[in-house]
Amino acid sequence: MTSGSYTNEWKRTLYCGEPRIGDTGKPVVLNGWLRARRDLGGIIFIELWDYTGATQIVFNPEAIPDAHARAKDLRSEYVLAVRGTLRVRPEGTENPAIPTGAVELAAEDFLLLSPSCLPPFGPDEAEKVNEDLRMTYRYIDLRRDGMQKNLRIRHKAVRFTRNYFDRNGFVEIETPILTKSTPEGARDYLVPSRVNPGDFYALPQSPQLFKQLLMIGGCDRYIQIAKCFRDEDLRTDRQPEFTQVDVEMSFITEEDIIALTEPYLAGLFKETIGAEIRTPIPRLTWKEAMERFGSDKPDMRIDMEIADISSVFAGGENPFAGIVQGGGAVKCLCLPGGASLSRKEMSELEGRAKEIGSAGMASFQIKEGALKGPLVKFLPDSAQEELKRISGITADDALFVMADKSWAKACAILGQIRLELARARGLTREGWKFVWVTEFPLFEWDDDGKRWSAVHHPFTAPMDEDLDKLSSDPGSVRSRAYDIVLNGTELGGGSIRIHNPETQSEVFEALDISPEVARDRFGFLLEALSFGTPPHGGIALGLDRAVMMLCGAKSIRDVMAFPKNQKAQCPLTSAPSKVEKSQMEQLFIISTAPGE
């Protein structure tokens, strides 16, 4: 069998997913991949596929002996051009599962454009095979209907994004990819400079410093679909290279950012998948989110909330009295219907709490109208009633109790238990639940370094009313930062930036960054701040994560054309890989490869 030249007479007149009843009787040319083949002892049926769908094609030896004889050698994933006439399928043979299922193409001739080796898996089987195998043959995996749908939703998201921000007066500006290493929390990817021996560029973790410089430069409203790079451990919502919708504005406050972002998100979901998003989006301060849900990215689809029952255990002979007296916290989580949990299940949950960092987790249940549990004996009747009132526990419920000298740790562990219980017991409602989380702490304590570090980055502005605490009580300083969270996933975040050089110096001092180190790392920004800086702020939204949720995908790898695997490798191209010794010599890098 030989391939032929692709000429005008073989150009498609319809895509494979377009034929309908109204097209019957028309001469048609289809181009695509052979997706399925059935030989019924004479008549041969194939399905021809392209990204729009598939159409059944019939090779009948009585009508076209030559074409039928050649069709018997066709195999999966061959690329064909087929010419024929569309007709209604015989009664009883329709396929209502596909849009083209009422018609078929009676083939008159075909041209083999390209044969295919036996593929390691069929596109329809891709989700059942090892992910590394799929990524090795990504071009076959991309022929999946699901991947095609995901990439086109991503295209719609990018198109809507550009149009939305253009309508709102933003200018799309590109920032450098080869830049200076300015540590922002994760490790940098470094690029050696051949013309400056011994010096390195860094790939940007974000355009943070440049977008601030654009505001100082009077650009007023900046937007970029920006590539970012972080050398960090990977998971389902992380990649070494990722894309964010990067936004910055001058002469604004938090309310301006929120007022811009909410219609964007509502429009994005409407445009791409037809979903209605209710606005305004609810808001929680960081402290409220931790208190009630044990997370700074709370899943609002779960009704269970954490409550503080420290008052129940204050004083007396109970095991938690010392923790309360020492300034710690006792938190609880009520599980509706949890009294049905077996002793083994309760024990497993307590073990899980220990796995994620607790010393232990106590529990109560209400059975036969009475409060049961190992700690009941320590609580007088009045304390038991207070426990019921605060926690909301009623008949047939279970209550999980976490006590810790660290309020944040007690909240966070119960927050994780909340998620796992909801997942296991089907307590997560369907739908889209957005929430803003605001007023994050500006600093967090680094036990390893014995110093304060920035929760977001060192250019986040503190709340005006907390400025006087920068030197005296850094841990209590709140920031003008905000995150947008969807169904327990952080979609993006931003802040109002520091535009006052004196405040910036105070923040560096609180972070134990000396003036010399600050000048070395961020000198160009600090100098720019001294030349007249407008109040400014912005937000960065994770495009990959947003599209992942729009598509209902399990990983951002399923919404990227050529992602890396969990080891930050590309099985398709074998990157990263060794390079020639001569290349390393040109870059003045001494090889450490074995045998060199």
C-alpha cells in the first residue's frame, strides 16, 4: 500500500465531527485518523476521527471493489482522506452516543496520507495506561477527546482573559525570562552565562519585581500571561514551569483588585463551561478561616466547622487544663452521624491525626442520649452541657477534639481531618464555592533559621494599623494580602505592595535582611522606590489550576500540552539530559559526571 500526495481534490469539505442528517446526499471529503475498524466478512467499517469527533465510513465491495480491496489493509491511527456520499444509517444501526451517529459516509475512494506503527496504546485506552507511558507518546495521548477538550477550554480561558483585561484598560507587557536570582521562597532554576563567565541568570519564579517597576514607570495597568519557573517538589497542582495571569494596577486599594477579579472569574466560568458564579464572593480573614475551617484555603462545600472549646477544659483535673492555662487551644470538629463509627474507625482516625503531627486526638460520641468518651469522666455536668452547646453535637454525632500549645497547629490538624472525613463520607457538596481569604500574617517564624520570614514576599504591605508593631511584635502584624480560593484550591493571590522606602526598610529589618544583603538582592527595586512610587498592588491567578478545575481534571498535567512528570522529567524528550562536554566548557562549568 502506498501513500499519495495531498492535493486540492483531497482537501476536507467537513470535519469528522460535523456531518448531520441535513448533510445526507452531499458529496463529502473527510480527513483524519482511523480510530476503529470492523470487517464484517465483506463490508468494512471504519471510524475516521479528528478533534471535532468521528464519522463512520463504509467500504462496500459491490459499490467500490478497488477501494474495498485496499481498505482491508488499513490499521489504527493511519491518516486518511476519504471521498464519498453521506447517507442515513440503516434503521437500528444508529449510534446516539455521538453527534454524527445518525449518518455514515459511503466511501467511493480514499487516499492513504500516512501509515502508523502499532501504537503502544490507543487514544481511547490512554487513561488506563501508566502516565509516564502516556507522556512518552504524548502526541498519541493528545488525540484523546478529553485532552482535546481540555486544550480548547484552555484556549477559551486565555482568549477571554486577554479580551477582559483589554476592555478594562490593561496593557499586555512581557517581562524578562533571563533575570537576576532574587529568592522568593522556592529554589531558582539557574542559567549559566557564556559571555559573563561564572555568573548566572535565574528563570523568574514570578514577574513580581518587574511588574512593580512597571508601576513605578507609569504603566498604570499591566497584564501578562506569564511563564514562571520554580524548582520545588511536585504534586498534582504543581509543575516546574507554569502559567499565571499576572495583574498589577496603580493608585488602587484591595477593593479595586477584588472588584476587578470577581467579574473576571464569573465571566471566565460562564465563557468556558457555561457555569454561573454568584458574586459578590464571600470573604474571610485568615484568622477566621483557620478558626472555622483549619485551612487558609478552606473548602466551603463542606458544612462541618471547627469550634473552640478551650473554655470547657479551662481549670479542673482534665488532661487539657495545662494546655489552656499555657495559652494553647482546644479545638473540636463535629461529624454528623459519626456515632456509627466503629471503635476501629475511631482508632484509625486518631492514628491519622498522629501521622500529620498531633500528639493524639480525643473523641466523644452521643449514644442513647448520653455523651460517651474517655474524657467524659473529667467533665462535670455543666461542662458537658457547655461542650454540647459550643460544638453543636447532637444525637448520633461524633466529636473529635484536638489540644495543642499551638493554636495554629490544632486548627490545621483538625482542618486536614475535616477534609478527609468529608471525602470519605461523601459530605462535599457539588458546585463551585469561591471565598476570599484576607489579612494574612505578614511574617511567620522559621524554626530552622531562628528568624522571621515573609509569608508571601518581602514587598507585601502591612496593614496601616499594625505598622507600629513591625519591630516590637512582628508575629502579630497583618498584611494587605488576599487569596482567592475555589473548592479548597488556591487559585491565586496578591497584595497591596510597599511603596514607601522607609516601610520597606523596616520590613527588611524585621526579616533580619541587612541593608547590604537587601542591596545585593533587590538593589534595583529599592533604588526605583526612591524615585517616586505610586500606591500599587495586584494579583496572580494560576491559569493551569483554573483550567484544571474548569475541565474537572485531576492534575494540571492534563491541561498542559507537554508537562513534566512527578520527577520534573519530560519522558517524551528525555529532558533534563546530559550535554556535550564542549558545551560545559564554553559555559565555564566543570563537569562532575563520572569518568570525566
